[in-house]
Amino acid sequence: MDQPIGGRRSPLNVNWKHLLSPTGNTGDAVFRGLLFISALLMVLIVGAMILALAAKSMPSIRQFGFHFLTSSEWNPVKNEFGALPFIYGTIVSSLIALVISVPLSLGIAIFLVEQAPRQLARPVTFLIELLAAIPSVVYGLWGIFVLAPFLRIHVEPPLQHWLGWLPLFKGPITGIGLLTGGIILAIMVTPIISAVVRDVLAAVPGSQREAALALGATKWETTRVVLVNGAPGIAGAVILGLGRAIGETMAVTMVIGNRAHISASLFESSYTIASVIANEFTEATQDLYLSALVELGLILFLVTFVVNAIARVLVWNVTRKMSGVGNA
Amino acid sequence: MTTLTALCTLVAVGILLIILIYIAMQGIGSLSFRFLVDSPRPVGEGGGIGNAIAGTLVLLGLSAAIGLPFGIAVGVYLSEFGEGKFGSLVRFLTDTLTGIPSIVTGVFVYTIVVVPLKHFSALAGGIALALIMIPIVARTTEEMIRLVPQSLREGALALGAPQWRTTLGVVIPAAASGIATGAMLAIARISGETAPLLFTAFGSRFFSYYLDQPVASLTVQIYNYAISPYDEWHAQAWAATLVLMTLILSINIIVRIFTRKRF
């Protein structure tokens, strides 16, 4: 320990150790250097992901350009690759998932944060978190053998009977298709959305609730005040759920039918970006076919990256700002 | 209104219970000691998931060996030195990485590991799982270390300990149980991953411990059996699911019991 005590540091004894660590201690410099390298690797991994995926999808990008996104022809035999059916399937199944899971998650979060007594809220929160711990492939297995037959027998026939005049509910009833995929996704994203909404609601300061109650608001009106306060964070939670739904692979692959075509009917089989990669990647022997699949992966990466970034910013803003207000 | 929100909660909990009970009922029938140690056989001859259990353990060990030190190092960096712009960037990228679909990670590892080595391998599968694990471990480590009181650091520094000894000898041990919790949850999470293994570890019908060879895993085996046309394999898929869920649920419940004491 022959280092000068802090404050007496002159430009003369600035060396590599000081560059790495303000204390100038050798151990500190090495330690901090190692940690910095790990953190830097984290950034490099993200960069490498983009580069590797982009490089491998170059043949497909060169061959098809923007046409890749608008063509609905996916024909490996003729070397024609268009991603539109997968984009359609991904968007529609994710939307079905959100339509079901957003109200459900809001209900769960409101119940657990605003209404349920603590002794009940804690174990129930744990149970709902367990839903998120079930692996995708297990949801898929359950989807094939339990959910799909259930929908085929008990849900889809009445839907077609009463709402069959809508193009959404026309077509053959098989239990396999967009609707089943969407419902499985809804179950899978509900614990994620409700967990984030719970955090957001819990971050809304108690003074907001007290103010509303003091003005004579009912319990439900108070909850509405809380919801309005947490709105950006709730939006973030929904977008986070959307990101998960877009990228979810195994469960959807197992119940959506895996057929590359576009149909207005929710009963028809469909295909998502993630499931076509899972299903056809090991079969792709020609370079262009593989390249088209990697390009789908690149699209998935970029879309989920942007979606997640937006969600994080929204959620961070609310939970940080609110807890700041709460402490003041 | 309370009725409605309680109903939402009941639906979610109900679905969980239905799924878990169904797995237990379907799985228990095909479960036997032989099933747990045997390797797969052709339809009609029984067979088991011993190779898949061994393969999953190999993959988990490999990814933990790569992912845990790396993830913890990133977490320590973020909590101790991550105040500046670079720290925010790393934190942001780590958070967004947790949301990247695992199938994309699989494609990435395929292009950087499988293609150069020219075949599927346990190593590629382990790397793919490690990449999923790192951001989870990093963020939980950071959060846990932030809970360590500042006075503890100041105490160690005041006694003349350099920063590295303060962090390694005082701060990390104080947060150790939290870091271990995060690590276990991350392992539970990756033990259920299938998509990133499909074209990295690929799967195998034999016992294999070579890191440069394809290796079986519980999840991929469940997937292959589930989409097969044979009833016998469907039954085996349920039994394998029961084994996998037992592993995952026990980790979650153990973590729950340990964390209840502290918070």
C-alpha cells in the first residue's frame, strides 16, 4: 500500500491503475477491470447477435428485399420466401392473447393490491407466479391434449352457432388454430402482465388513495384514481406482455396448426414467425431457405427489442417517479 | 367490483390447478424406476427418459458454469460501478435481453457455434441456455447487492480494506442468499427451455456425455413425443412432464421458503 492518500494525487502518479480505479490499488484495478470486461461483453453479445443474424440473412435480404415482408408465398421447393402469413399469424395470435389477458391481469392486480387482505394476497401472488414458471412445452402438451379438444367440443361449436355470420368464426372446427394459439398465449402472458401491473399499482403513493377517499370517493372510484395514475406503467405492462406473446414459440407451435396461409377465420390453422423457425430450421438444407429463416429470426429480434425497450421505459418512469413522490 | 376482480384471480389460479392436477394424473401412470433410468426404445417396447434426465443435467451444469460467474460479475458491476452512462446502457441492454425470444437465442448460437463446429452439440445448447440465464442472474444480483446497507461498505473501507476486498469479502457474502435465490430461479427457468435447444443441443436417443455431440433433454423429448402419433409416447411425454414439473416446482417452492424469512 504505497499509494498516496486521496487528495494528494498529482498528474505524475496517474498510471494504468488510476485509469481503472480511482483508488489506484492494484487489486482494485484488476477487480474493476474484470467486472468492466464482463459488462462490456454484455454489450458485445447484443451487438454480435445483430451482426450474426444480419450476416446470415444477407442472401435472403438481397434476393427478396422488402418483398419478403409483403409476399405471402412460402415455398421452399420453388425457393420463394415471403413472410406475410407468419407476420399475420403472429399479430393475430398476440392480439387474441392481449384481448383476453389484459382485462384478466388488471382484475388480478387490482384484487391483489387494492382489495385482498395481505394474508390472502401473498399466497395467491405466489400461485400466479407459478403460472409463469410452467415451461412453454408443457403448455403446448396441455394445449394439444386438453385445451384443443375442449375448445373443439365445448367452445367453438357454440361460437360458430351464434356468431358464425362473422368471418372470424367461419370454417372447419378442429380445435387447432389461431384461437387455440391465442388462448394458450393469454394464459402464458397473464402472470407477466399482472406482475408488472401489481408493481405499478403498488408504486402509486398511498397519499393518492387517501386524497380520493377523503374527497368522498367510493372504494371503486379510488381504484380508478390509482389506475389513472399508473396508466403509463400499465401500458408498459401490456406492451411487455405483447413482446412475450410475439416471441413465444413452443406452445404456439404445438397448437396453431403450422400452415402458412392467411385467413380471416380464427378457427383456421396458421403459423407464427417463431413457430416456423422452430419447425423448419433443421429441415432447411438450402442456403436461401436457411437464410430466409434467419431473417425471420432477425425480424423477431428487432421487433421484440423495440417493444421491450418501449415497455421498460414506460414501466421505469412510473415506478421510479412514483416511489420518488412517495418518499418526499 | 370486488367480485369481478376476485373472479379474475380465481380463473388464473383455477387454470394453474387444472394444469398441475392433470399433469400429475396423466404422468403418474407411466412413471416407474425403469422409466427414469432407461433410454428411449421403439414404440411398443417401453423405454424411458434416463438419457434425457442426464442430458438436461449436463446442459444445466454447463450453462450454470458459464452463466453464473458471468451474470454475477455483470450484476456486481452494475450495482457497484454502474452509475454512469455506460452502466445505464448495460442495464438497459440486460433488461431488454431478458425479453428476447429464446428461439432467437437458438438461431444466434446456431450461427456462431453450430455452423463453425459443423454439428449440433451439448456445448452449443449450454451456451444458448447460458445466454438466457446471464441477464436474469445479472439483474437479480444487482438488486440483491443494492439491498446491502451502505454502512457495511463504509465500515469495511474505513478499516482499510481495498474496494475489491470490501466487495468480495463483505458485500457479496451479505447478499449471498439473495444471489443464490436468483441463480436458482434462473436455473428453474432455463430447465424448461425447449426452443433454444432444438437446433443447438438437438436431442439424442442415447446416453451421451460428450460436449461436442448432440445431447438429449427432457424438454425436447417431451416435444418430440407430444407431436408424435403414438399413444404410448404421449403417455411418456406426460410422465416426463411430471418429472420436469417436479424439478421446477421444487426449486420455486424451496426459494419461496428461503425468501419468506428475509422479507
